[in-house]
Amino acid sequence: MHVEISNMMYDIVEGLIADYQDSGDLETFKMELIRIFSTEIQYSAEDFANEKPLELTEKIHSQVWKGYQRKKEIIARQATPVIKNVYETKAEIYENIVVPISDGHRIYQITTNLKKAYETEGLELSKSFEKAIMLITIDEAWKEHLRELDDLKQAVQNASYEQKDPLLIYKFESFNLFKAMIDKNNKSIVASLAKAHIPIRDASQVRQANQSRRTDLSKLRTQKDDPGAGSQGYSRQPGEGMPPKAQVVQPIRAEKKVGRNEPCPCGSGKKYKQCHGK
């Protein structure tokens, strides 16, 4: 794992030098080193411009690698008291533990072996973090790369209208996308590793890995009336648990209006206006 990470750092440094040394843009080069490696270098513009690219790459790579090793030692020192406390008090309960580690953007729940972490004084936790970061970042980058290839496959179909071979264009463009993915992936992995820190030091927040939750069945109730459930306390009373009946609203009926010259409804034989319509 160390060899792969070291090679990633070397490739990134080499690419940054190729991008910024010819233009003499030392300030942007320093900002990129801080953004990716969280490391600041002391170089003058003259030394940066006159140094051979290979020698400059070796020097800066050595510096950022030493900085990363110091970062791992800091994480190990921070985690050791917590790991020691958990191991000495709960070693018979926990085999693997989960420790949160942050890169400043998100918090990763890192699973590591408690005994190995205790015996290596926290270095096993750093190894587990390296492995987790590489797997997570590669998985996310590869899924995004597949989506980009699907979009490219649809886009190159129009090349036939320009008398160009869509397959040939797809090969060139997909290779460029793959190189860009590798470069972006390496920078993302290295940046996460270089900025790693433990956001907590409370042993109570270190928990056992894959701890399952039990469902409390004591509060569950049967959905059907069980004739034999009455003796067990699960019988349901009539109307219990049923939704309330909706109140039936009767329609409003408008009675026919009696005209003034029509016979009175009372049966007197008189007109309505001369009887009850006065």
C-alpha cells in the first residue's frame, strides 16, 4: 500500500512541475501543493525555474512523503489512548472497532482490528484508513467514468455526419477520459490522506463494528383477531384499533315555494295570499 501511495504522490508532483515550471508560475504551484498535500515548500522563483525537473520532482516528493508520514504518526498518537482504553476494558467484547476519521469534507467510519491497532500503537488504524480511502475513491471515480463513457458513446454518433469514424473518435476520447480519471483519482486519494484527522477523542464514541440492532417485539400488536390470543393478552376489543366512522352528512332539500295565487297547503280552499301567506 505504501508503494502505491508513494507512486501516486510522485506522479502528481511530476505533473504539477510539468504544468507550472515552464511558465514560472511558482505561486500557483505552491497553492496546488497546499491544496493536495497540505505541504508548503520554501523555493525561490529563480531556483524553481532553473532546477532540473527530475531533481525538483525528487526533492518535493521526498518532502511531501515525509509530511505524510508525520501525519500518520500524529493520527496514531491521537488514537492510541482511546484504543488502549477500549482494549484494556472491552477486549473480550470487541474484535473490530469503528473509528471516525475526517478529511475535512466528510467523515469516514474506519473499521480496524482492535488487537492489531493496540499492538502497533495505532498504526494499524492508518493502514485501514488508507485501504478504505482507496477503495471508496476508486469505486466512486469508476462509476462516474462509466457514466461519462455512456455520454460519449451517444455523442460520437454524430461524427458520421462529418465523414469521420465514430469508433476511432470514441477510442481517442475514451482514452483521454481514462487518463483524466486516473489523475483526478490520484489527487483525490492523496488529498484525503494528507488532510486526515480524528475529529473525536472520546472512547465512548468508538463502537464495535457491525453491531446489530434488536427490534423490540414487546410493543407489537397482532393485526387480526386471533381466537386463541385472548389468554396471551393480544385480543382486541370490539371497535379497538378501527378507524372512527365518518359522519354521514344529509343533503339539504329545498321545499317548493308556494305562489301567492295558488291554493293554500293547509287545505282551507283559500288562496295562499288570503290564508297563511298574509
